[in-house]
Amino acid sequence: MPKIIKDGTITEDNRARIDPEDSSPGQGQICTLQQWQKLTDKQGSAVQLEPGQEPAPLLECLEDIELVVINFSVFTDGRGFSYGRELRERGYSGELRATGHFIRDQLTYLGRCGFNSFDLQENIDLHEALKSLNDFSEHYQASIDSPQPLFRRRENALV
């Protein structure tokens, strides 16, 4: 089984990979957006968004979806960061996984946008990538993982 980083640990990925040609994906399989939309029972489902597929169709079923995978098809396409943040801001609390073409240096920023799972390319050392999640001990800006900017956190600490 392939390995991923999930919630700060290296673990085996027990999900069946996406198969766009499958007309009826099985339980536990990651679905394309089109396959997912055809599911009658979305409880425990997994769906993958591609660049240009905004998360709007998922918003009514966020509590039913167990896993949302966001594919970064090219390194320079940052829409996935926005999709992840939007899902978290709208209340999604399940696994949010980045897959595709992103680099180890982006893991901290993906985590700040709400991603808690990373399916890295095979040539990347997962143990080294895991270390990069802790590259920074403090952040100035507000984000999903720290809703107040640093100056507000400092003000609150002084009170």
C-alpha cells in the first residue's frame, strides 16, 4: 500500500485510488467529482477535486464526506490552497489531502490552509517531508490553523 503523511505521521493509505473510468466506484474508493455527484449515499465518501473544480458542489454534504483530495496538477497552480481554505472555513472537518505536484517546502503553507494529509510523489522522502511540517515555529498572518494574527495573540497574552 502507498504511504502518506496524515495528521503528522506517516501511515498507509487504505483508500482505493481514483479511477475516472469506473462507472460505479466501490466503498472506500476516491471518486471524481462527477462520480461523487452520482452517489445516492454520500456518507463516508471520498472525492477528488481537480484544478478548476471549485468546492461549491460539496458544501451541502460536508458532514457526510470523509475525505476530500485536492489535486495540484502543476506546481505553479495555487488554486488548491484556496479550495482547502474555503472548505475549512465552511466547516469541513474531515481529512483534507493534497496530492499531485507540490513540493516539500509547501507543506507548512498547505497545513496553514487546513490540509492535514499529504500524498507526495514517490521520489520524495516522507521522513524528511514530515520534518518540514515544523519548519516554522511562529507565523505573523492569520490562517486556518491560527485564526488570529501574531499581534493579536501577543495582545491577548498581555491581558
